[in-house]
Amino acid sequence: MKINDEFVVKIEKLSNLGTGIAKINGQVVFVEKACPEDEMKIKITKVNKNFATATPIEIITPSIHRIKPFCPMQNVCGSCQLQFIDYDYQLELKKQIVEDVIKNIGNIDISINNPIPSPQIKAFRHKIQCPVSQTKVSKKILAGYYKPQTHEIVNIKYCPIQPEICDKIIDFIRNKSQDFNITGYDEKKHSGDLRHIVLRSSSDNGNILVTLVINNTKISDKFNSFAKAIYNEFEDIQGVCINFNNKKSNVILGEKTQCICGNDFIYDKILDKTFKIGASTFFQINPKSAENIFQYVKNEISKHENPTILDAYAGIATFGITVSNIAKKVVSVEENKESIEKAIEVIELNNIKNVELHCGDTAKYLKSIKKNFDITILDPPRKGCTKESLDETLNHTKEKIIYVSCNPATLARDLKYLSEKGCKLKSIQPFDMFCHTFHIENVAIIEI
Ligand SMILES: C[S@@+](CC[C@H](N)C(=O)[O-])C[C@H]1O[C@@H](n2cnc3c(N)ncnc32)[C@H](O)[C@@H]1O
């Protein structure tokens, strides 16, 4: 097999990165934009030792699960990779991905629960970070998303996975910038004014916080006036901020943010608790689907009477806070100082007395204490937990670990380690937070 060779294949499965898997003479080929059961003509684009990659050139017999994507830009925008597959089948495929990964990496045979769907499959995204540039000749502002694997902006006027008001705000910014002499950012030359539009929208009350990320270190009159114009145009906007980022880097937000109009935060709710969200606060992108996870974890904890809980990798202590009223005591550990500061505000806002916060590394914190917890909640980043933090978790947990994971591969690796240490995996429940992508969140219940 070599580059540019053409084959007719039947797609067997979806890989854990969302590409179709076909086999040619036993060799695995990853095919982009493919749905299991498609019969397609493909062209090889890369050949490696253990696998090849390919692009489709003709769909001969489409899978019965192919649908017309509801977004007209789906084919060019990199955000909703699986939108051409019907939603129920997306969920089936994601379940299969979890099953395969847990078996192949974790060496664990367990029947995975059916994924809990997202309550909304449109307008579910509440954090929007839109890169900005401008056209070469007419200098018109472009704002949207990147084409897959590029930094080329697709100028998106209508994005059905975000609330409609966000399209309107972005369009206003796009159309009015020139009136204020504001230019779009040129990444190659590191020139131009406006780099990103960041919107945080409340799933509870529809309020919006707008942040304009500018290629500067201080505010100019034109941005002051522009911020006011944006604020005055939309009733739902609670505040307009300017974030300063003049670094040559892909990091979206700079360190400093200045509020120009209104507030520099909005409120959102998870279960019965209120959260305060600023431009850079970590908060679930799909809060309504996240609420299902928090409820599930709470139900699991309510099987225990008045337990003590460790909430590790806590972020702004969302788990600790949402389960606090059924716990004797919660200790939330998070290494990011800003998140801890936000958690303090949220704890005060909700008048919670039994959540204690610790800023630092999970393993180091556990090594430094003698006390044990009835239940530990682990919600690490995509890279999963370190062996050291799993060991310390085992040393300090009496009954149960609830492991919340956004990456099935690292979850599988960590479950393998825990089972080698004698733990018993009771269940894995997937939740669909990122509809139309290959991503899937899982909650594993582990008995010690
Ligand atoms: C997936 S987020 C958890 C979010 C949080 N549980 C929530 O639902 O809002 C992972 C968090 O782990 C934190 N983190 C990463 N490594 C850590 C470590 N070694 N010890 C403590 N926190 C860590 C990150 O700063 C991040 O806030």
C-alpha cells in the first residue's frame, strides 16, 4: 500500500479520535469523514508501520445513519466532526469507543451503560472563543472557527450549537469594528487589534459576558467606545471586558482583564447552587449536560450516610459544592490559585459551611495529612491521574472512588492500575457533553 493508492472499503468502526476504521489486507486504515457501515472509495494519504490514513473520494453506499448536517458549514468548520451522523447512532458509537478503550488499554471486560444524552443537541455551548482576523483587500473582519488542522478562519455567521444571541453579538462586532477603526489580528505578522471574541453565556438566565481580546497592553479610546457600543446594543449583555494579550502565542486570554461596562461576571446554576463566571473561569461548556453528571454523582454519594468527601482536581470545587448538603464534610483540592479564589467566592455566595479548600497538588496534599475520607471524587484533566496520586487516594479513601473523566484512554489506564491494586470497578456511565464530536465524559464507580 502506498500514498495515492485507491481502494473500495467498508467502514467497520469509529476510532477514539472520531475517524472511521477500515481494514485492507489486515492493515488498519483511518478514514476521515466516515461513518461505520459506509461503503466508500478512498485514497491513501499516509502510510505508517502499523496503520495508514485515507480520505474518501466517493461514497458508494452510505450508512443508513448518515444525515444532512443541520449546520451548513459542517464540512468546512472543525468543530462538529460527527454532525453528519444521526444523534442516537453517535451515542452508540461513543459507547463502543469507551468499551473498546476500556478493554484494550484497561484490560477490563465490563458492559458500559448506555450514554446519557445531552439535554440539548443544539444551542448547548455556553463558552464561545472566536478567533478574529481580516480580509486582505477590503479589511473586513472575519470571526468564526478554524478549518480542521489549520489556523484559517471560517467566517461563521450562524453556529447552531451556540445560543442564537451569540451569533448576533459576534455579527455586530464583525460589522461595526471598522466604524471604530478596529482591525482584525494577523497571526503571521503579529499585527492588528482584535484577536478573539470570548463570550460566556448563562444557561440559567441567558445573560452574556463579552470579552474582547486585544493585541495590546492598555486600552485605547477606540476600544473604550466600541465596548460601550456593544454593551448598549444588547439587553442580555451584563458586561463588556477587554483582555490584554500582546504575546506571540496560541494562548487565547492574556493575564490581565479590565471591565469597561457593567460587570466582569455572570451567574449560572448547577443543581441548586449558583456559580459566578468571569472571562477565564473554568465552567462546564454544556452546563445542562454537566448537571446530569453532578446529579449522578450526588445520587451515588447519597447511598452513604453523612460521608466525608475528598473532591480532588476540584477546579472551582463544583463537585464539592453541589454535594455539600449531603456530606458531613468536603475537602476540595485544586492546584490552580485563581480557581481556588473563585471557589471561595462561590462558597460564600451559597453560604456553605462544610467545604474546606486546599490549593496544591493532590498527591502532595494527601501525603501531608493523616485523615481518611469515606469517598473520593477524582476529576483530573485529560492526562488522567499520576500513579502517586492514585496510591495516595487509595491510602486515604475508605469506601469508594468516583472517577470523572473526559478521556476514556487515560481513564482505562488508571482503572487498570486501580484494579491491580485490588479495587473493584462497579460501573462506567458515559455522558454526552460534547455532542457531534468524538469526545465523551465518563463516570466510573470503584469500590475499594
Ligand atoms: C477537569 S478539571 C476539573 C473541574 C472540576 N471538577 C469541575 O467540574 O469544575 C481538572 C482540574 O484539575 C486541576 N489539576 C490538574 N492537576 C492537578 C493536581 N496535580 N492537583 C490538583 N489539581 C490539579 C486543574 O487545574 C483543573 O482545574
